[in-house]
Amino acid sequence: MNEKVKSGSRNVAIVGPYLSGKTTLLESLLFVTGAISRKGSVKDSNTVGDSAAESRDRHFSVEVSAASTEYNDIRFTFIDCPGSVEFAQETYNALIGVDAAIVVCEPIRERVLTLAPLFKFLDDWEIPHLVFVNKMDRANIHVLETLHALKAVSSRPLVAHQYPIMNGEQLIGFIDMVSEQAYKYHPGAPADPIPFPENLKEEEHTARAEMLEALANFDDHLLEELLEDIEPPQEEILKDLKMELGADLVVPVFFGVAEQDYGVRPLLEALLREAPEPETTAERRLKNIKGDTALAQVLKTFYTPQGGKLSLVRVWRGKLTDGIVLNGIRTGGIYRLMGQQQQFVNEVSAGEIVALSRLEGIKTGDTISTEQAVMELPKAVELEPVYALAITPEKRNDEVKLSGAITKLLEEDSSLAWEQHGDTHEVILWGQGEIHLQVTLDRLRRKYNLPMTTHLPQVPYKETIRKTVASVHGRYKHQSGGHGQFGDVFLEIKPLPRGTGFNFNETIVGGVVPKQYIPGVEMGVREFLTHGPLGFPIVDLAVTLTNGSYHNVDSSEQAFKQAARLAMQTGIPQAEPTLLEPILRVEVTTPSEFTSKVLQLLSGRRGQILGYEGRNDWQGWDNVSAYLPQAEMQNFIVELRSLTLGVGSFHWEYDHLQEVPEKLAERVIHSNGNGGNGNGK
């Protein structure tokens, strides 16, 4: 199709905490720019952003959604990102491909802290960003208090681009801090100029002085003007805003009510004037942007029910044409997205974000190019899984289909993981939280017709022994006509230090047990160790074959294997078997104000606190180290997030095995009475 050539483009992510109004802001931006004729609402499940069935069921975003529109001859592609911390991977993957981000938040002091991890990611990647304080009709703090709270969680200076005009709790207009012109909002129409409100003069001047001082930190000429009380021209202020925003040196702040379109047009104008062009972003991100070879990066992978695989990509260099071969794969169509709607295009240039079909074998984060060998572009770090469920297909025949379906889900969402546990033999699905896994299970059912049953994963307990049994006898004798079976062994069983594993030795002299039968003895011992008298695998012990006897005709390796099992069956109960549980080393990250609560949480779950210290490069945050039993981990992330406004996180790794306290061990063994693993909870 023929398209009118646009003079430029901007790629902008809309990010922020859960329920801050990001999808509503996207709807307003599309309405104001004429991309849609009627606004939908999250409540009615008819917005462009929350087009996935799983989002509409829950009335919040669970994956990124792209929408393209045009404004003043510039093509804008907005990426609406999930706000829930459980879907943060989606947000991080998308952010690495945009030119700027709008951080949407509410004017509620208690929730400002939830922005800290997002600000940190944006600053680490040097992604220019603006703040849009939404829902100003529900503000519970003064404007200057809002700014102060935001500054406390940002490493970059925040500068008020606007000053809101309130009438009680209602937002009725704003003062542009560059021109100092006041405007009054009108529903469904642009704001009109009005006289400057005298009652706001002092507050506005204070906020404006702070803005100019922040900009002057990066502009010596502006600093000289301020020192000499010279009013800088508007053009100079706008130029500084563009330069400092583009270099991620300052963060302009806007105020509005997206539901009523208040503040949306000024925000658009700022993006038009001050957000960096795609070429600027490419120069900052790439070592070499020159050349004709196409270079792009996958920001998101979708598997659509009808259209197959779609890859949302940022084109960093060159052009993409219909049918182009990237990484040796011929692509399908090129599409601009409007939620789930697709618009086919023949060709796109560097700087655009579009969807490509049929990029089989290509994952989110991958670099794709027409070159044979290309250096991989940096990708967002993959979040570690922190919550697990054991899953089983409702229909046994579906077990074969499960692996292929999960592989596709992992292409869509790299923060998922799965394993078949070696001890419990369960298929375990790992993710970022309970809702994250429920969304994944919904997709398995909807997209792949794979309904699942779930339960908490079993804890892989082990057994060991406390005392040595010097000599235990096992004899296997079986006569059934013809050759019989005969094996006779004496074993020594003794405990080993924790973490040693299993050792088998023999001290046979005089050939009382022929060498060809000794492997059978070891095999019998090992088979017994897979399921001890308490119901779990036995570890950290040594078994030595010390004596025995054989029959010239009836002995065999199989007979000695059975004799060894009988000896172990007699000897292990005499060696005082005891239950062991896996202990994890956990590193918890939390704002310092919640550290004491985190320490209580860990102690209350039988944790052993190892210490805590300030987190590197995170002012006001701590790292807490502890040992924590795996049996206490299942809902740990749920409680941790509840205590820390959703921003607490942790890293874990297996460390060692430890004896289970006696009363708890009794409960675990009792719950394991049928011989399968219990979780001990």
C-alpha cells in the first residue's frame, strides 16, 4: 500500500505501577491524535492496550501492546507496558527499543516508592523519560509534596514542566513553566489561555526557579543568565529541555487526568519538541549506525491464535522490506499494530517499531540482521523465577503436547522457566508470582487446549544416618527347580560428613565374594538408597562390603544384588535414619525502611540471618542475606511484596542439606505415609 511519507517518528513506552492509568493514557493519546474515534475503558474491556483475553479477564495489562498513530506529521508508536511487578520482564524487554518513556504515577505519597526499580532501570539504560502524574482529581498531597516525593526515588533531577491549577480537588488547568502562560482545560477540546492565577504566583515561581537551576547545571550560559538575574528566552529553555531530556540528564514532570484527556495534549507537544529522534537513540545505543544492512532487535514475541508467530521489532539500521531474509530466515509480512489489529506495510525504515511474521527460531531480545555475522545487541537481564507450581495435564494423552506448548510460552515470556525435577519427577513451572503463572495456565488452556491441574511443588527431602552399623548380614537364597539363586554379604554402613554423597568400597579377601559379583552388591545398595525407610533418598553415607559367601552353581550378580538390598533393609533402620531438608541461601533486596520487617519475615520462616548491608548503587536500599529452608519458600515472594509495597525481591540458590527439627520431621514423615514425597507444610 502507498503511504504518505512522514517527516519523522517517535517510539515511546508508557510505563508505571499497577493501576496508575497507563492503558487509559494510551487510549487518550490515540483519541486525541485521531487514531480512534471513540475511547474504550479498562472496566469495559474494550481498550486498544488491553486487547489480550487474559488482560480483559483481569482488567489490567499482562503483556506489552503496541499502537501507532500520527500527530503533526510525526508517526508515534506507543508501547503500553504492564504495571504489575509480576510482568516486569515484558516492560524491560520493550524499554530497550524505545526513544523515550512516559512514567505514569498517581499523586499518592505512599505509592511513589514503587517507581524506584523502574527509575533505576531507565537510568541504567540511559533511556530518556518524562513523568505524567495522573489522576490529579484524586490527589491526596500538594503539588510540591508530590515533586519532593518523586525526587526521593529518582537519581536524575526532576523538573516541573507544568504547574497544575486546582479548584479544590479538581484539576482545571495548568501553567506552562517555560512560557508562564496559564491554560484552562475543556472536556474533549484543547485548553484555552487564561490570565495567570495570582494565588499561585509564589508557588509557581519557586518550582520554575528549581527547573531553571536544574537545567543550568548542564548549561553554563543559562547559569550566567540566572546569576545575573537575566530572564532566559523561551527558545533557550526549550533547547535545554530537549538536550537534557535526550541525554537522560533531567526528568520533566507533567500533571493531568488521562480519563478526561486533561494534560494529554501538552504531553504530546513535549514529546514532539523535546523527546529524542530515533537517530539520536541509535547513535547512543549502537557503535555503528551507518550502512545499508538491516539491523533490528526483537522486543516481544506473540503467538496469535490465527496468525501464528509475530515478533515486535525495533529497526535500528537500514530498511525492512516484505519477504526480507533475516538471520537466514525469510520473514512473512511487516505490520504496524493497533493492539491486536494489524496494518500491512511493504517497507519500513530505521527508527520504526513494527511486527514481523514467521520469524521461527528467533526469541525476544535476539538481534536480527541481513548480515551473516552480527554482534548481538545488549538485551534486558532476564529476571530470576521466584514462584513455582507443579503442573499436570488434565488429560493424560496431552503430556506429549505439553513440551511444545511450553516452549512457545517461553519464547513469548522469558521470565518463565520449567523443569522436570529429578527427585520428585514433577513438571514444575516457574515464574514471577501467582498471577503470572495463572495467566500462563490460562494461555495453555486457551491457545493450546491444554487444561492443567496444579499443586505446590514437593520439597525434595533426603535421608541420612547418624550412627555406624559395623556388620549387617544379608542372604538371598531361592530355589525353584534347576539352578537356584544364592548371594550372601556382610556390609558395614557408616555416616559421612554432610554433602559428601555416597561411597561404596569393598575389603574382600580370599575371594569369598568373587569380583564379578561385587558390582551387583553395589547396584543393590544404590537401588535401596533411592527410597529409604522414611520415604526419601538416602545420602551422605559409606557402605563397605566386608565379607560374604557364594555358591559355585547358584550364585549370580542378580542374587548378590538382592542380598545387598536385604542387608540395607536390615541395617539402615539400625543406623538411626534422620530427615534432611534443602537449605537455600537467599539474598533479599528491600528499601531500608522495610529491612526490619524483612528480618522478621525471614526469622518467622525458620530463617538464619547472615547479615545485611546497603545495596550498591541503590541509595536507601539494603541487601539481606539468610539461610532459608526450601519448605518455607513457596509463598515467600507473596509476603515479601506485601511487606514492601511490591518492590522487594530476592535471589536464591541451593546451599546445603540440614536436619529437619524433630516435630516438623514427624509431620513430614506422617504426610509421606503413602511413600511419595510430601511438602512438609
